Amino acid sequence: MSTTHIPTVSHASHGVPARLIVSLAAGAGFSVASIYYSQPMLGVISGGLGSSEQATGMVPTLTQLGYALGILLLAPLGDRFDRRRLILVKSLVLAAALTFAAIAGNLPTLLLASLLIGLMATVAQDVVPAAATLAPEAHRGAVVGKVMTGLLLGILLSRVASGLVAQWLGWRAMFGFAAGSVVLMALALARELPHMAPTTKLGYPALLRSLFGLWRGQPPLRRAVYAQGLLAVGFSAFWSTLAVMLHTRFELGSAVAGAFGIAGAAGALAAPLAGRWADRLGSHAVARIAILIALAGFALLLLDPWLPNAAILPLLAISAVVFDFGFQAALVSHQTLVYGLAPEARSRLNALLFTGVFLGMAAGGALGAVMLAHFGWTGVAMLAVVTAGMSFVVRRR
């Protein structure tokens, strides 16, 4: 059986080579970005394929569904197989799926490619537990935080990139560039990432059944999932309805909507800070503080009815920075907490945590659309404030 070995490289960070941390952060970022590229491009895709906007809206839906299924069904495999091999295989299949999307000649083909993209983009959820495994226990939060910075920047800046590329070069070019970036990511990881020994010999059905045992036997895991999932509702409600609100209210296009990701990306600075704070102060305390920060950011949106239109865009940017900071800090804190519960089951614990997060994301997207349609942007803000408040109540225990 192979064993974990960290290559010796100068400028190591907390016992992990700096070059390896950069490769892991890039791997997490470029892979997870794949599930968000389509969101600002839906109008361009609809026109290019001659499909209705409603039908084209299934592209991000199937991508998110694929990602949720991949987290639940594929991410646990990181405990059963060498994570290095698993990461490289899924990266290459992800690049192929993105290429498939770039050359899709009709909507059904693109929808199939989107589902596969979502499934394989879960390589990001193999990379983060790998970082936790490679890091010394005393610095696990700091290392995970740095890798999560890459993942979070991938989520937020993907919208910026796709909005601009789709406007100037077309949606096919964006998927093509994405495929190329994933190939480069795989080459970097193949060079830097060591082999990692499996931590269990369970067969696949038993591996999935063990998820239920972990869920029942770890109350801290359940609280982390509930708290982060509730916070994800407001996060997703904001980002999934922002483009519609900007277009309806300000007649702004995909490039501007995507550019708001820059404001949100500032919140990704929370990841390394939260990791270091979790190592020093404890994950529970940092998570509570982070949730309150997110709650404050969402509450700023409630000022909308009392401000002139000229002040709304700056308000949105400031709110995005604040609540993104809180959301990402809470996520890293919860990951650090969860990874310490059962080191031999980190991939499965990660799968359970992110299944809860993406269920919250899916619920936020659906509820956000309903609130926007019936109560306007204030309704979206109220949804975010209420669910963030519920998250804090869960986390107080």
C-alpha cells in the first residue's frame, strides 16, 4: 500500500511545501469554477442555440444537480482510493466534459455535458481533504484556509470571467478556455501531489452506508451542516437573483452582473484568516463570529428602499464583501472542525458537509426566485437575514 509522502520543497508553509499549496489552491479553484461559468452566459447560450430562456435555464440547474450528486456519490471515494490518482482521473474527465460543452450543437447535448461537468467538478472536494491530510494537525486550519481561498476565488471570479468572455468571444470560447485551464491544473497536480494511502478498505456500498453512521454518531457534524446550509440559503438567494434584478431594474448586462463577483471575491480573504483563527481560538468561536458578520452583510441589503438608485450599486458591492467574508470564514471554520472529528473519514465527512451546503444553495436559488417575484429585492434580503439568524441559533450550541 502506498503511503503519504510530502516532497521536500523550499519555503514550506506550516510543514507543507508552498508550491504544493499553490497547486492545490489552483486545482480547487479551476475545478469548482466549472460549475459557475454558465450562469452569466445563459442569454448568449440561448441565442446561440436558438432555445428558450426557460429551457436554457436547465444548464446551471443540471450542473448544480450533478455537483450535488457527485459530492454524495463520488467524494467518499477519497477515503477508499489514493487521492492523487482519483484527483487526476476526475480532472481529465472534467476537461473532456468542458470540451464536450464547447462543441455542443444543440441544447440536449449541452445539458448532458453540464450534468457531467457537475459530477466531475467535485474534484475540488477531493483536493481540500487532501490538503487537510497533508497538513500537520496544529496548522490544519491555516493550510485548509489557503486552499479554500483558491476554491472561493474560483467560485466568485468564474462569473466575472465568463461574463466578459461570453460578451466578447462567445460562450463556446469560455468552455474551451475552461477545459484548457483544467488540463494545466491536472499537470501541476501530477507534478506536485504525493500519493496518499487509502484509509479504509470498505467496498463502495458499505462506504456509502457508512455516511449514515457518521451522520448519526457525530452531533458536531450535524450542527456544522445545519448552520452552514442555512447560511448558504441567503448566499445563493443573493447571487442567483442578482443578475435578474440588475437587468430588470438597471438594464445591466451579463458582464456587469459577473463583475460583482470581484466584490464577492474580496470576501475570499476570509479563508486564510479564518483558518489561522480556528487554529488559535477554536472552530466553534470563529464560526459564530463569522455567521454574525454574514448576518450584518445581509442586513445592509434592507437599506435598499430608503436609498436613491445611485447608491444601490455601491450598497450591493459593500454587502457582497461583508457577507461573503462571513460565509467563507464560517465555511473554513466548519471544515476545520469536521476534519478533526474522524481523520480516517475526512472525504466522507467533507461529502456530508458539502451536501448540506449545496442543498442550502439549491433551496436558496429556488426561494430567492420566489421572493424576488412576489416581494422584490427586499424579499430576497429578508430571506437572507432570517436564514442567517437561524444559522446563528444553531451554532450557539
